[in-house]
Amino acid sequence: MRRHVVLTALFWAMSTLLFAQRSLMIERTDNVTDYIPTDEIEQITFSEDLSQFIVASKDNQIVVDRADVKTMGYTEIPSAFQVEYEGATAKIRNPYLLQGVTADVQGAHVAINNSNVNNEFSFELCGSTPNGSLLYNGEYKATFILNGVSITNPSGAAIDIECGKRIAMELKKGTENTLVDGANGDWKAALYCKGHLEIDKAGTLNVTGNTKHAISAKEYIQLKKADGGINILAAKGDGIHCQQYFLANGYTVNINKVEGDGIQAELSGDEPYEEEYADGSICIQGGAINFTSSAADISGLKADADIVINEEKSVPNITLSTTGNGSKGIKAGGKLAILGGNINIKTTGGRYTETSTTRAGWRPGGGGGGFPGGGSTENGSSAKGIKTKGAIDIAGGNITVSTAGNGAEGIESKTGVTISGGQHYLKCYDDAINCSGQILFNGGITVCCSTGNDAVDSNYGRAGAIVIGDGIVFTYTTKGSPEMGFDCDNNSYIQIKGKGIGISAGGNQGGSNSATISNASQGYAFVTSSVSYQAGRYYTLADASGKNLVTYSFEGNVSSSCQLITAAGMVKGSNYTIKYSTSAPTDASTAFHGLYLGSTAKGTTNLTSFTAK
């Protein structure tokens, strides 16, 4: 039974100031200090034996054991819930006690419980601990402010936010924040959020994931338009992992020494939080992403669904470097759209092979090969710069792709590739562009060089396999016959539908060299005579009057026995020459990886001539 009592002199003195100050401060012996706003206090009562006192508001009350109170007084109320780590301990300042927020502190391990479902609260973290953590349980959106905090937890996640709502994480400007988890555990990440995580402000966040991912969210992750930095120093899994979608509007993200993907967006099976971003997608609208990895069979950017790169917030700068076998720069289970930005991808790994030992009865089947009875199967893939199941649409930006490993292609799509803008340079060991569907050059400038296979290869198998519209494409292979600049099984499958430029060089394939392109929109020729191109020479395509249509040069020697040549201004039945000199054009309006446009340069030595079809 509780009853009202006459307050001691201390409480009487405090009551006289009740409405003169902002909060009643209760400092406990467990390093938790509660701040109760004076305008929320309706009464203070004692238990029958005076061992407890009760502070009540209109909607809530708290019970305080007097034995747990270290000091009391009146003071300014903090602007946020504050956690200050001090080595092996943590100090708490809680201004939300009457509103349903409580904290438990064990050394430097802090557990916060929030039962309020109507108000968004802020939680600020600072200080440093070599053995601490933050666990948050709540049912409503919240803001976490990292104000120069360093948390290492040898036995769990550094920060674990068990709240399925929107969590705003602010990196206070000018601060450096570090999160490190323990090894060999069963938690998901050093920084984990059960809801959707939005990171903002111009601070720095360093994260190391020693058990699995560095940063992970069950729902989406968004990087706001800010000048801050996120450094993934290492991870046993992905650098950044989420479901629903990953959205980057800013930040410089550096990802190193991860054993999984750099950034992965996984299908959740739920409706996306915002309809414009597909479930399982990655959208990069600004900022910078730098990824370096030597792990096998991983990707710099990996999405179960689509990947979109554009310049909505700022110009994205993406640099992806992988040396592991079978690794990819960009991998999309759906479509890839590149509308802007600077993208640089380098893969040097070879083929990745995974051997799995089969078990008796693993799948139906008779004898032999281990079905049943044991044995093994091999699965694997080659390294790629970009690989998608869906279509690739490149409408802008500047893309550079370099591959060196055996079988390593630059761009591969199972559906189709359309290039309609930007400037793109692909130098690859295997195909620079490989597609099961149509490859369309309808804008921009594309230079493709292969050192071990075809430069551009379409397996579409019918008319329209490779289409030159209003784009400019220069494609060649230094491998020699039978590899080609353009390979689509039959050169009659190539179509010319615009006023672009198409220059190919490479070997001979089958009897397709005399093919005719139906309904070509401008003159063209398949030059089937043996032509030896040499590095250090500049070759000019000119009409009968000597007008320069295009000048081009090669990075290596090219032995060509079949090349397609078409350029704006070429007319059926007219004669054209290719001459070379050893001086690069100096007046070109555009010079891009061996292509010189708008120049008046003239070759000095005849190479070959032809009549356009």
C-alpha cells in the first residue's frame, strides 16, 4: 500500500523549483541518469516504507528505489538520449524515462528498450570501448546520432537495432566513428538494423564485420546526399547487405577486404517500401563507391533484381576492382540501366570452379557418375566486368571495363544490350560485349578491344543481331582469325539503321564475308582482303574527294580478313580509301581511345580501297 507523505526537506526544496527548471535529474548507481521534464510531472509519492518514490505523469509513472539513487537535482534536459562509452563502462543520460524508454547497463554493454509507439526519439552515442555494444528494441522509428563513437564487441554485434521501422543514422559532421564486431558468431553484422536504415550527415563511419556482413538491414538501406564517408575495412560476408533495395544519393563508400559482395540487395518477397525502387534492386544516384577484393566468385555490386545508375543527386563515381576467379564488377538478376556517372571496372581473375561431392540418393538416377554411389560435379563461371540476366540499357555516362583472365568478358547480357549515349571503352581478354539477344549501338561512342576472342559477339542468330543506328562503335580483336570485331554467326544479320559509324577489324569466320546488309540506311562495305593494321599508325577513311570521315588507330597489331566499315556520309556505289600516317590528328573535335572525329587529317600511304554497297 502506498500513501502520500510530507516530503523531506530535500524534496520540499526541489518542489519549490519544479516549474522553474527544465527537468528533475536522478543519477543512479548503475551509471544511468534519468531526466524527467518538470512540465510532465504531476505528482511525486512515496511507498509505505519510504524505500521507493513514484514520479507520475498524466499517462505514465516510474518507480525509483531510493537505494539506487546516487544524486538528485534540477538541471537542463539533454536534447537526446545519450550513451557515453568510457572504456569498460558506459554512462547513460535518459530524457525519455516517463515516455517509455529504459536502459540497462552491464559494463559497456547497453540495452535500450522503447515502448513508445507515438514519438520519434533521438539516441546519441559517443566515447570509446574495447568491449561494449548497443542493443535497441523498439516499435517506432528513431534517430541514432554517432558523435565520435568507437565500439568493439568481441562477443556480438557492435550495434544491433531490433526495430522494424525507419532508423535514421546521423554521422555528426567532422566525427570519425568505428564499429567492430566479434568473430565466429551467429549475428548478422557489426551494424545491423531490423528495419530500413537511412544514413545522413557529413561524418565518417568505419565498420569491420568479423563474423558476417559489415552493415546489414532486413529492409532497405539509403545513403542520403551528404559528403560523409563510409569505410568497410573488412568483412567475412558482404560489405553492405540489405533486402528490398539499396539507394545511394551521396557519400564516398570504400569497401576493402570483404569475402562476400561489396554491396548486395536481396529480394525480400515483400512489397518495396517505395514503389519506384524494385524489390531486390540497387539504385545509385550520386556519391562514390570504391570496391577492391581478391575473393573468388563475388561481385562489387550485386542485385537480385535491377540496377540503375544515374545522376539524379550528383555524378556517381564507381570504381570496382576484383582479382578473384569468377568475380564480377556488376551483377544483376534483372536489368541494368546506366544513365550517367563514371564507372571503372577491372577484373583480372580466371574461371571459378566449385566442386561438390554428391551423395548416394542425392537425386534420381541410375549408375555411373555417382547417381547414386558418390562422385562429384563441377560448377563455375568466368570473371566478368558486367553480367545481367535482363537487358542492359546504357544511355549515358563514361564506362571503362578491363578484364584479363581467361574467359573474362567485359559486358554480358542474356537478353539485350542497347547503347544510346555516353563514352565507353572496353578492353577485355574475352568478348568485350557478349549477348544472347540484340546488340544495338544507337548513340554515344563505344570502343571495344579483345585480346583473346571476339570484340562484339551476339548469339541472337537472326537479322538484327547487331544494329548500328546513330551510335559510333570501333571494335577489333588482336587475337587473329577466326576471332572477329563483329561476330553474329552470319554478317547478313547485321543491320544499319541510322547515321552512325561502325568500324570493325578482325579475322574471318565461315563464308559470311560476302554477305549483304538489307535496307542499309547508308553506304557500307565488308572489306575481305587481308589487311595488316599496326599500332602507332593512324588510319583515315576518306571519300573520293579526300574528305575525312573518321580516323582510327589500334593499341596492338591487328590482322584483319573481314571488317565492316560504315560511316555517316557513305553512299552506295561511291569509292572510298583508307590511308595511314604516323602522326595523330591534332584538330579532332573528339579523340577517344583510338577514334578521332571531326578531323581534317589525311593519310599519306594507301592501305586499301573499296566501293560502298
